[in-house]
Amino acid sequence: MTKAAELREMSDEQLSLTLKETREQLFRRRLQAQTERLDSPSELHKARRLIARIQTIQNERAR
């Protein structure tokens, strides 16, 4: 799990790439949850929280 402090150290490009990868991962996990059993359902929650952290940092930098 990526901490907020680690995310703040990333460049804007790295944050955008991480956000894109996490969204794709969340999409795949949602599909997997609908079609079969997830190994760990908490992964959905963790991915959503990571997306929120990244978006928060991006909004802070935009201000």
C-alpha cells in the first residue's frame, strides 16, 4: 500500500501513471468480483482509497 507521503514525493507524471494503473486494476477487480470469487475483497476498498489519495494530492497541487 502506498502511503500519502510516498505519493507526495512522486512527480505529476508518476502520479498520473499510478492513477491510471490503479483505475485499470480496480476495473479488472470489479469484473472479477462479478464473474468469480475474489481472493481478497478488501482489494477493491484499497484501490478506491488509493485513487482518492492520488486525486487529493493532484487537487492540492492544482491550487
